Amino acid sequence: MRDVVEQLQRLGMSGYEAKAYVTLVGAGQPLNGYEVAKRSGVPRSTVYETLGKLVAKGAAYELRGSDDATDYLPLPPRSLLERMRREFADSIGALEVALPAIVAPPKAYLIHSLKDPVALLDRAEDVVAGARSDLFVSIWPEEMKPLSPLIRRAVERGVETSVMHFGAAREPVGNLYERRFPFPAPLHEGEGSVKEDQDHRLLVVAGDRREALVGGFAGGTAWGVYTEDPAVVAMAVEYVRQDIALQIVADRVGHEAMREIWTTDSELRRFLGDRDHPAVLLRAAGMPGHRLHGSLASPATPTPHDHA
């Protein structure tokens, strides 16, 4: 019952209205105000006002007997949900026209920080759900699980979707590429282990080349940014596109041949070294317990300034 009440509140009912409606639905027969208050926990002082609001919304009906007593009967749940669905769709349609007409041109492009896993995933869901033309995603299985249904819906509504998925995907969706060859490959023994990668996961989501989210997860913590800055969005899109392109090339020429090039070419070694390994990049970007040091991450060492 608590879950139903909470969901009805999300759709516009007050807490008392939701409790009263659920009580009427569960009774199986008309109830008067006193009975609704007793069964629902709605105070007797406000129960008739609450029932009156349900009647005004069309969620309940008044039944007057011969003795002029008033009982209440709920609108059947299926009818209520269909009515809510129509009203919600009508409101969204009206706002899609009205809101853009009153939006002032931005004086600066929106960018804001996200500092916990829930906020990061919620904002990623917003970007996926808002995509209408194209969607670029770089993602790990842990984040793919909650985002997969929304990505699938994007594909179903015709969004051109390109996904770089780290490791095997349970249910491929859209144009999904499994990243099996590591870029860059670790140059020294013991570096860049799978476990290290999994512990430092990067998430990139770009929608319609208009907005982007870039963030990372490590040890139960997360950081990230959401932005509409065209330069940052373009970089996010290109990051995913080039990662996918490299994976396609590796699949075509063979992983062993690619590994040979990646680990022996002097220019690649000089340019990349071990500095662009995903786990290293995430630590260098400010993951807990590490401090940025040039292009490399190093353990954080307290300084007098830190203690001040």
C-alpha cells in the first residue's frame, strides 16, 4: 500500500488523497467519510475535504442514499490510470510548445558537477531519455544494467545509437561494440589489470550532440559533470567514436597484430606510455585517495596546507 500511495503522489495526488483513494479501492463497496478515515488514517477533521477533492478530480463519486447520507465509490484503477496518462500526455504536449517560447538565450553554457553515484546515473538517464536523433555511450556492465531499458527505448523511437561496452554485453542494444582489446595496452607487467579497470569505470553519454555527461565510478563513490557546452559535447562524442573505431580496427586486423603495434611502436610508447590507461586517468582526474600529478596519478600525501 505504501508503494501505491507514493506512486499516486508522484502523479499529483496529495498523501491524504492517495490514502483515501487506495482505501476506497480496497474496500470493494461504497464507504462513508467516517469509514474512510478509520481505515486509511486520514484525520476525521480533513477526510470530507479530502474526499471532496477526489470527487472534483473525477477519482471518486458521491452516492447519496435516501437518508441523505453520502457514501463514496472510487473510479476503477484502470480508468484512473488511463485518465492520468491522457492528462499527463496533454500537459507534456502543451509544455513542449510553451516552455521553449519563454526560454531566454543562455549567457553561458550550462555545466554542473555530480558527486554521487545516484545523481550521476539519474543525469545519464535524462540524457538518454532526451535523445531524439543520435546517442553515443561508453559504458561498463554495472551502469549498463540500469540504463539498458532507456537505451532500448531510444533505439525503438529511431535514435541512431552507438555504444562502446566494456566486456561482453548480456543483451546487445543498438549499434553496440564490445571492447575486448584494451587501448592503450599496459606496457609494464602488472599494470592495467581487469580488476583495476573494473574498479575505476568511466561513463560517457552524449545525446543529439547537444548535451553530454562524463563521469567515473570508483569504490562506491562517483564524480562527473553534465554540460551543454558544444566544445565539451564534441569531445565526448569524438571520444566514443574513436574508441569504437579503434575496436573495429583491432577486430579486423587481429588482436595479436594490434597488440604488437601498440606495445612496440616507439611513437605510441612515447606518446601514451602508461599514462592513458583508464584506471590511471580516473585516479588522475580526482578519484578518492589520489592527487593529480602531471599526467600521472600519485598517492595523496598530506601537506601542511591540507591540515590547515
